[in-house]
Amino acid sequence: MAVDARIRELGTRHKSLDQAIHDEMSRPAANDLKLKDLKRKKLKLKEQIEALRATAH
């Protein structure tokens, strides 16, 4: 199932971005622009995952 593999791949990237967001927020002087960009990318991945799940079922 190519769709399932793609969903897993995007899920892995989503988790990596979540960790990067957590790491950035843990810094004493978090970069707000970097956080905004990471969160935007994470949301885009979530939307892609949801769209793939909708078409897979």
C-alpha cells in the first residue's frame, strides 16, 4: 500500500518537526520566526496526512 507508506513517512516527519519545535521552545531565547515556520510546516504535514487518510478510505 503506497498510501500507507506515504502516511507513515509524513507521520515521521511530523514527529520530527514536533521535536524541533519542542527543542526550540526549550532554548532560553527561542527564535519566534523559526518557531512559526516549524509550526506552519507541521500543520501542512498534518493536513496532507488527513487528506491521504480521507482518500484511502
